[in-house]
Amino acid sequence: MAVFSGATTLGSVSFSSHLFDQQSCFLSCPLRLLPSSSSSSSSSYKNSLLCIFKSLSSSTTADTDRNSDQSPSSSVLSASNSLLSDTSNDTAGPNDWKTAKAYCKSGDTFEGQVESFNGGGLLIRFHSLLGFLPYPQLSPSRSCKEPQKSIHEIAKTLVGSKLPVKVVQADEENRKLILSEKLALWPKYSQNVNVGDVFTGRVGSVEDYGAFIHLRFDDGLYHLTGLVHVSEVSWDYVQDIRDVLRDGDEVRVIVTNVDKEKSRITLSIKQLEDDPLLETLDKVILKDSSAGSPTLSSNNGDTIEPLPGLETILEELLKEDGIEAVKINRQGFEKRVVSQDLQLWLSNTPPSDGKFVLLARAGRQVQEIHMTTSLEQGGIKKALQRVLERVP
């Protein structure tokens, strides 16, 4: 039985809905069960499937919590206390702190002059205050424009210049004024970023949970940064993202979500490729080269014996409201054994004319199940969850 990361155990059933929610956890087992299609399309992610594994033997489920929403700046801001020794704001007037708090609340930008820099960032003048801009909050275009230079060399060239910045934190009590150029540029460039857009990007940093990708715009500069979660790197299981991506790598990504409120962009690399987990029996079962015909058999009056454990699931499905009929329509045999466990694939394509298709796989056998239902996709998913809770 495959071991899961972020799966829910229902008795002897392990249920994973990671392909319905791109931000949830991911399987820790190989995903390339089928050969990839040679074609590539930005809409291929519509064919994503829900995988449900029913173990025919003892199984264990491993849960891992990974936060795909972690921001690269959060740790910088929390660690900035030790980097503010050069910002002497003890004698600043209360009116300037009041102004800084107003900028922080409104989100307005201002032009601040870079006065100096230290190991962690730039020191920028804000009236009588000195604000601190951590290096990760600089526009990514600065490091991408001259990748051969260190961040301190780049900082040195910025002294005396003015940068558009936003106030991220104005803490008068602790005399901390945190600024961001990256957030100041967000409104201007994010309006040109939409779900489905494809960008060329450069890997800025790699974390356990994913990689931050700097997006290149039409002017050739990298103005915004998005996150590719580790589960969106490849259709194959990626144990360590650093085996696939490294700082400075150039990659193609597709935008899967734009959160304007949180100023975050979610990206995917794998959704630029066809999903190898295809949902039709004709695509799963390849033609036998020796016979020249698919190894398929149809249920034309002949009974196809259900895979072990499948009959009980189908009987329980018929007890669910909105499911009128389930029938094993066809079966075939793959050339290799993927797993001895029973696997159910629920298509992410919505029902059409009350018809829905499931695939059941175990060993080399694949069975196509036709479902007649009045339920929508979400209702089918919930019905299947309830059934799996009842199955011993």
C-alpha cells in the first residue's frame, strides 16, 4: 500500500483529494502511472483526477503538514530586529510615526532615498525616520538584472537613489519601520497577470515546500515573484524539490491563482504538460503491437468479475441518493503491474447527461465503471467519501 502525505484514513481506506485542491498536501508515492502524452497544453490540468486507494492488505498513512502559503518575507520581518541597529529612530518626532502608520494602513507608496545598507538590507529615509528594507523585499529585477553581482554589491549601487516603497510595519514602541519595494510594485504589474498566463521565470529560492519563481515580463525584467508548490513541480513524485530545481534555473510556469488581497501568485510547472493519469480506458490500454488491437473486452451481456473489493464499493454507492446505477462496462490489461492495491480514479471532468466514468485498477487489470447519477462532481466526491467510511 502506498504511503500518503496529507491523506485522510477512513478505516482501511486512504483518501487523497490533492488534485482537487492545488494548495493541499500531496502524495508521497510515484504519480507517473501512465506514459505522458506527447502534446502539451496549458489547459491539460482540466483532466486532473482524484485518486482513491483501497488497500487489500495492511496499510499505514503518514501525515505531513506543509504550508504552501508561507511567504518568503515572513521570516525576514520576524528576524529583522537584529538588523535594525543602524536605524536611529529614538529621537524621531511622533508626527512622523503617525505619518508612517497612516502609510502602512492605506498601502500608499512613497519615494524613499537609500542612505546606506547593512548585512540584511537597505536603510531608507522616511522624513526624520530611517526605515529598513530587507533584501528579499527588493524588486527581483535588481538581482536578476545582474546575477553575477552579490546582493551587497547591488545595494552599494543603490545608495543615494530613490526607490518606490510601501510601509509594511510601523512599530513606534520598538522603533521599527519596515519597508518593501516588492509590494510597492505589485499593483502596477499584477494587473497584467491572470490565471492561465504562461511566463518564463527564474528560480529565486528553493524551500522544502516549494520554489519562488521570479516572473519575466515583456520588458525583459523580473518584476513579480510567485510560488510553485512542490506538488506542482512534476507529475512524478518529488521527494526533494532541490533535486529538480536550483537557484537561477530558468523555467516555464503557468499562473494558477492570483490573490490580490495577499499579493500572492501561485504557479505550476507540471500543468504545462498533459496529465499522465488519463481517465478513459482507451487511453490507458495501449494497442497490443503483436495483435494490432487493444486488449479490451466489453460487457455485452457477459459478466465481468469485479476486482477484489470493488463489488462492495459499488453496492454501497447504489445506496447513495442521486446515484441510480453503476455498471462495469469494460476491462483491459496493462503491460505492467503498477500496484496490487485497488485504485479508483474519479475523473475531474464534470458529469455529462447524467453519465460519469470511474476507473478501477489493480495489478494489470483496469475496469471502466459507468455511473448514472443526478449529482454534480462535488456531490459524487462526497458520496464516494461516505461510502469509503462505511466499507470495512
